[in-house]
Amino acid sequence: MSGAALRLWLVVVVAATAAVAGGEHNFHRDFDAVWGKGNARFRDGGRLVELTLDEQTGARLQSKERFLFGRFDLEIKLVKGESAGTITSFYICSGGARHDEVDFEFLGNVSGEPYLLHTNIFSDGKGEREQQFVLWFDPTADFHTYSILWNPHNIILYIDGTPIRVFRNNEAYGVPFPTRQPVHVFASIWDAEEWATQGGRVKTNWSQSPFVATYRRYNVTNACVWRQDAGGIGGCTSVGGLGWMSQKMDWWSWMTLNWVRMNYMAYDYCSDRKRFPYRFPAECIIPIGRASSHLVQPSDRKPTFLAYKNHTLHNNLSPQPNELSYLIESNPIQYNSATKWLLPIRGEPLTILCSVNLMIAGAAGNFYQDVDITWGDGRGKIVGNGQLLTLSLDRSSGSGFQSKNQYLYGRFDMQIKLVPGDSAGTVATFYLSSQGSQHDEIDFEFLGNASGEPYTVHTNVYSQGKGGREQQFRMWFDPTKDFHTYSVLWNPTHILFSVDGTPIREYRNTEAATGVAYLRTQPMRVYASMWDAEDWATQGGRVKTDWSKAPFTVSYRKFAASGCTSQDAATCAKSTNPWMYQELDSSAQDRLRQVQRDYMIYNYCADTYRFSQGFPPECSAK
């Protein structure tokens, strides 16, 4: 959409404060059952609907309203057990031969196998833009929120607030983008055994029917409702303000998206060379000649640098199209020749060609180069050419390591796989700390438990020797089954703890408002350790370490540190690196609140027994 067309379109947008159809969204009121009516069962006064597939028919709902742009959220719990051949869906579609459409389709599988999430985007009747994902949770065990954000700039797909896919408006390069056709919202369940499960090799087992998918909490409180007058002229009424109309992916969202792609993407049409042997579709790779005007360093027009899939950087080259990965628009970026990283800087927008594997500034390091094993008498081992490090604990000793560098602010990521089975009394850690009695410290501590019981993730923040700021969580996955990424972002405004790109805790700099010292002057090293804390770690010390299970071993990999190595605070504060000014956007804030609501088990700022005379001042600071 051109700037003039967008301005003209916005003229007909009238702000409104009432929700669509008024009040809380209700499936009875907001949707029609347009197919398989007997298989759409409304429950709880219309707040929940069950869509059923049997051997005769499935079911489909269609929203009564049409929309031109908006954010659409729906909570779904998928069919349990044997679901091969079935598809449960949530999508928006305009209809017609030249239709626009954005799809969430959940491809069922045999019992014990995960669902495959199939996404697609049609514009002006052209689709076949498939991306598929294996989810990081069991979508049949509970409800999860699936969201579509659609505005004139981009389409973003979210799961529980985590972005998994973005499709940008590249009409300027001849790629059609949905901007003109109002859409209905749809939900359905149907049989697609000819292709849904393992390409159609596994058929629907009708002895397991009926197959039931459950939907709730439909939310479209940020959207434009399409209205057409008697003369056929269409216009749009905004619901909930217009902030979503300009929403794009910020740096944090790109990092989270790339984490999802690296770990959970099962298929991407933009990398299918068998399907596209000569040239990928235009939206996958914007031609170099057309994009080059955007590839200029701000301020001094230094040479352009392009990032290739192998992370090497080349100066002013024209690679073949299939050598490039994805065109992403983010914060302005410059190439740092000292660190060999692409780093955002303040200034005019800049489009760069960047590998999807460039999740953080700088590739994952090598333990031989990055750390020293400092204690444990051989219980800490670097293996796999420096790509893996293990720390062990037995009755005699634990073990630990520290980074060679010290940092003042930065982002620090580590993939960790915890001790399986009975780990009661043990503590595995990943943390930052300075030295001395007035030290600063930022802690991830993983408190072991008896077999079958979940780990407790214990976090803490010390400033000038004062800690006691504990928050504890139970994770939404088994941290002993596979590696998960634990991250600390530390900059002058806040400290952010994240797990697999999902924020779980934020500690703000409230020094000016409360007088509580912030971590801003003492450089810290990165540490990790495995040690015995049976006096307090498990159920307050009631469950002791079972030494017959020793040695207890925790594994670390893909350590990445992007931080300021200067010990001068003023120098570091001038850094233009992304972590220096990174904040949470609205979707990340929503996800943080959700994690704290659903998975936090202790918060010192809510412990009235411990703080009967009043909570610490940072608890009430905004």
C-alpha cells in the first residue's frame, strides 16, 4: 500500500471503544456454524466451543464480522491421542479466486507423535508459502493462544506471545500483500488423510472418532470492522485504538523468532531447493539490485556488508540468489570489524540480508577459547572440540568454570541440559558475578528434586552485596530431556531473565526513584557450577542427596556472550550494541506476565510473612 493510499484509508478509520458486537466475545454471538452445524457444540454460555470430526462430517465456524487489518487471538486445545489424518485450523480468509488468507493448520498424528503446525499465507490468490513447525509443548494437554497480527506493514504469527513467522509487505518489489480485501475469521476441523499425516501415508483411524478440538477466548479487541453501505462503499471502524496498525518486529522479537526457527522449524518453502531449483520466490530474496539502496551504512556511507549462511561477511559482493537467506527489517545495523558481528545502531532504518542462524550478535563460542575450568579436579570436562562442557558432582566435590572475559553490561546465553532422574540436593548454576563483599550478581540456579518431581528455577539479583531478591519458577518443559537456552540481558535500564527466548523475570533500575543500588559499576564474569546444597536446595533441605545416584552431570553448550569488555562504565554506556538499549515490546510484556502468572511459585515481592513491615522499595517502583 502506498503512503497516499494508506493515508486515504486511515481517513475512514473511526476510533471506537466498544468491543466487537459489544462486551465479552461469545462464540454464539460472534460466529455462525457454516458447515457441519451438528458438530459445533457451544458450551459455557457460548464462551467455549467444541468442533467435532466424525466419519460423516467435520465442522467450520465463520465470524459474523469482516475485518480489514487487526490482531486475532484464539485459544485452542487440540485433539488428544490418535489424530492422524485430521486437521484443526484457525485462519482468516477473504474468499474468492483471488483471495487473501493467513493459516494456522494443525496436522494430527499417531499417538505419541507430535502435531505438525502448518502455516501458509495467500495474497491475491497466490499461496504455497508454507512453513511448518514442531511445537515446544503438548498442544493437546492444555489451551494455548494462537495469534495473527495483520497490518499494512506485516503479518506476524504468534504462539503464546512468541513470534514464529513474519511476512512483510514487499509490494514495492512486486510481491502482492493483503491490503484491500476484508476477511472473515474461521475455525474448523476436517479430514485430510490424503496428505495431512506423513504425506498421506498414515490414514485416519475412524475407530477413534469423534475427534474433538476445543476453542475459547476469541479476542479481536484490536481490529478494524468492515462495514458496507447501501451503495456498496466499504469503510472500516477501529476497535481498541490504532497502536497495532504500525506494529513491527523489534530486535527482541527477531531474536525470539530466530530461536524458534533454529529449534522448531520443520519445513520452509524459502529453503526448498528441490522445489525451487533455480530461484526462490521473490519474497524470500529481494533482488540485490533493488535492495542495495537500503544497504548503506548510516552517517558515513561505508561499504555494505552482507551476512551469508556460514556467518562470513563479504564486502560489496553479488552472491547467487540461493546463497542468501532471508531479508529482514530491524533496527539499523553496522558491521563491527573488531568483533566481526552485525550490530544495531541508532539512526535511520536499514534493511539487511541476514542468515536466520544469526540469532545473536556473534556466533556461539568455543569453550576452550571462552572459559577456564576453575575447580573440580577433573570433574569439569570440555569435549567435542570445545562445543560441549560437562560439570559433575560426586560425594567428594562439585565443579565449575568462569569466563575468561569480564563484562560491564551485555547479553549472555547458555544452552543447558540438567541432571535427569533423582537430583535432590544438587544445584546447577549459570550466573554473572563480580568479586568482594560488595559484589553484584545475577543468578540462574536449578534446584534438583526427587525422581519425577520438577526442577525449581531459582533466580536472584545482588547489588553491592545485598541479595535476597528471589523469584522461583517451574518450567513448562522437562529441562532434563534436552538442551534449553537460558539468557541474561543486562543493560543500564533493566536485567532480563529469559528461557528459550521467553522472558520470565525483569529487574528494573529504580536507583533514581528508590535509592536501591543498581548493577552499573562492577564488571562481572560469567560462571557455571555444579554443587551440593542438600541443606536447603530441595524442599528446604528436607530431601537429601542420594549419593548412590552420583556422579550427577549437567551439560552446557552454545555459550554466547555479547558484552562490553571495558571496565570503564562511561565507555560501556556509550555502546551502540543492541543489548544496551533493548526493552520489552508489548507482546513480550504479555508473555512475561503470563509466565509469572502460570509458572512462578515464589516472589519475594509478595512474601508478607518475610516482609511483614513492608516490601523492599524496588517492589513498588514503576
